[in-house]
Amino acid sequence: MKHFFNRRETIVTEALDGLLLTSSAGRLARLDTFPEIKVILRADWDKSKVAIISGGGAGHEPSHAGFVGKGMLTAAVSGEIFASPSVDAVLTAIRAVTGPKGALLIVKNYTGDRLNFGLAAEKARAEGFGVEMVIVADDIAIPGINQPRGVAGTLFVHKIAGYHAEAGADLETVAAQAAAAARDIVSLGMSLSTCSVPGQAHEDRLGAEEGELGLGIHGEPGVERIVLQPVADLVTTMTNRLAAKVNEAENYALLINNLGAVPPLEMGVIANAVLSSPLSGRVRLIVGPGPMMTALNMNGFSLSLIRLDAAREAALKAAVEPHAWLPATERHEIAIVPAPRVSARHAATSPSDDDRNRRLLTALCEHLISLESELNRLDSRVGDGDTGSTVATGARSILSRIDTLQLKDPAATMASIGEILSTSMGGSSGVLLSIFFTAASKAMAEKADLAVALLAGLDRMTFYGGAGIGDRTMVDALAPALSALTSGDIAAAARAAADGAESTKAMRKAKAGRASYVGEKDLEGVPDPGAVAVANVFEVAASLT
């Protein structure tokens, strides 16, 4: 897989410097031990309170350095990608930030982290520092394991410990609150791919139709592979397993964590599925969705729950300086505001049926739906890959409302189609076709000549859209087809549309639409998908006439 980096040896230090350069001036700093020892710390730290230190291997950004700041971590110690920082690095961090009130180390339950942080703690105590350590082992993926992994639920402990430290609590209290929180956290992750480490060869162990449940944040294999399913089913599997580990009578905070490569759109779908599940009845606070403890570019997510009491709720809701922490939101229902109502004079009239028009409209819509994959394939070559889906969405919307149309009245039918496409189809194609049918409807009401009406629609569509013949758009098929239709010969119109669509293959430069951003080499030999759709419409219409 491809990555943005200079040299594998410097990727971590350059990334940390990028964080420092883009943080507010005076907020964060690094020790001068770079690059061998990588410690990010609060620039304003005066050692008057308990220091909160965490860290681990890089690759989990924004963890851990992204959570350094007032109200959370005092310092973060970073190793190389997925490698624990050394004992010397952790000890250096302890020396740098620990004052009379001592320091708390928060460690994810991995052997390397436990050993390096643990030995550093022992050495620091021998030097006279007050140091306590809390190990987080929140992963429930592997039943019966003696040492569960520490994953995204660790962020709850960062937040709670940071809150009590900032409030001035002593080390004993901060450590006790953190340890109690760690015992009350459960987490579970799933992914559709393994992660790819920059500079290393990547081989995905998952098949095209497989996902993995319970995999670790370093890409280690999950507890089981599962067949790719709708998000609702995947979430049900996860929430059922989490629900078995929590108390039905308690309230919980939920962290919805992006493991690195899930688009925000899909994270929204995941959040909706989780908060529509039976588990949501026990959720009082929500953190996320967002990338908070990632696994490089893993295409997955994790869910973490922590049992709430008044103190934890206050801690999780408290404002903090680090932007990587997403503010907790109280569980709530969706607010719905009534839309303006259409006035009576614009209200739809009674539907009417016409067998011939119904068959024609149904056949056209069904054919466009059948072309969804092929049009998307063509558009992925010359645009953004969604022409087929956009057209199919419009066609499905028309079919779903066909019984509400005035099929005996072509002008009214075209007006209704224009209205349907304006609200359901989306994108520039939806607007352009809505303009086309709306203008054609007006012309048809004034003079019952279908070809003249459709040409009037084309005139308005090209006026607003700006495309003409030769610009490599649907107009290259639609304009000649409608010109031919004025003779009343639908077969001639179909041939003209097909020839127009074919002509777009030789057009080396698009002058409108997304294809105008594509280079000549990528356009060569590929027809415009909108023109192909138009040609297919006329072909079906001709076959039914």
C-alpha cells in the first residue's frame, strides 16, 4: 500500500514535530532528547500537581501525544511504530514532569509497555520520586485470557485521571480513581482490513467478503473472522457481546472509536446502528465517533463502555485543552422540526392512470436501475464513480411514486418527475434533469407537442448548466436525439442518441461536469456515462413503440 512519508526511520519524529508546529504556541513542547527519546509534554507544566504520563508505540495517533494538555496527560512517551518506548525514555519523562505530588503512569496491557514502564517506575522510586502505575486491560475479544489487551478504553482512564489531577487530588486518590475506572471498562473492535505499516510490505489476511472481530490495535489477528454483513448486523454482534459484560441496572459512557480509515460517512452509520441497538438504553454519555486511538490505516472501529457514577460523569464531561478529546454528549433523541407546508394552490392533484405511459415509464426506470453498476464503472474512469447510483436513485424514486402520477396528462407527469428528481436524485445531474422536466412540462402545457416540449426543456437545461454539444456530457446524446424526434421517428432519435454517446469516446477534453477535471489520457476511449444513459433511454423507448 502507498503512504506519505520521507524515510521510515524519521516518520515518528517528523509526525510529532508536525503536531507541535500545528498546536497553539506555548501549549506543547518536547524534550531535547529527540530523536532517541521522544517525550511530548505540557509547556506550561509547573510540577505543582500529580503528573499523568502515558504512551506506547506510535501508530495510534492522536494517541498518545494528542491528549497531552491541561485536564488530561502531562506527558506522552512515544516509541517507534507499534514498539514500546524504552525504559530510559519513560524514566526521562518521569524525571521531567514529576514534582512533590508524584506521577501516575497509565499503561496499556501489552508486555513491552508493562515491562518498560514498570522498570522505569521502579527506577524512579529508587531515585525518590512518588510513582504509581495503572494497567488498562479493557479488551473483551478473547474469552478467558489472563492478560486482556489495553485498547481504546484507555482514553477513559486518561480523562478521569487527568480530571482528578487537575482538581488538585493527591497521588493516592488519582491512582485509585484511575484503577477503579480501568476495572469498569470493556472494549471490542472489528475491522474489514489489517493495517499497513509505512515502509513494510503489506499483505491483507482477510478475503474480499471477510471482516475480523476482536483484532488488536497493532493489527494482530482477531478472535474470529466473520462474513461481511450490513453494519446493523455487525454492530448487533458487537453490542451483544459487550452487553453480556455490563450491568443492566447501570448507566454507561460509550466511546465510538475510528481505528484509522473509516470515512466519516460510514462512522455516522456505525454510530446510528450502535445507538439504535438495545445496548443504547444503558448509554448516558457518548464520546465520538472519531479517530482517537487508531491502528494506522485500519479500516475498522471499536466500541468502549465505562460504568458511570457521578464523579466519572463529571470527569468525562469536563472541558480539556487537547482537541483530540471529543466532548462527551448526553444521550438524546433526534430533534425533528416540521418543514414548511406547500400551499393549497401547489398541492398535487388526483393521480390518473394510463397503461401505455405506465409501461413506458416503468420500463425506462427499470432499465436505468439495471445499468447502475455499468454506469458507475464508466464514471469511475472519467468522474467520481456515482453516475449509475445517482441515476438509479432517481429511477427508483419515480417507480416508488408512479401510482401518485397523473399518467393521463404528460405535462403533469413531467412536472411531477421534475419535482421527484429535485428532491431525491442529488448532485448536478438531479438538478439538471429536474430543470429539464420542469421546463418541458411548462412547454407541454402550452402546446401538446412532446418533441417541442422536450427541446424547450433541453434549452433551459443547457442555459443553466452551461454545457453544449461537444462538451462531453449527456447533451451530446440528448440534443441530436431530440432534434431527430421532431420528425416523429423514435427509432431515428434512438440512433442519433447512440451516435452522440459514441462520439464522446473521441472527445479528448471535457468542458463541463466532473470529467472536466480529468486528464485527456484518462478520457480517451471512454464514453460519457450520462450520454450512455440517455442513449439507453431512447433505445428502450424505441423498442416499446
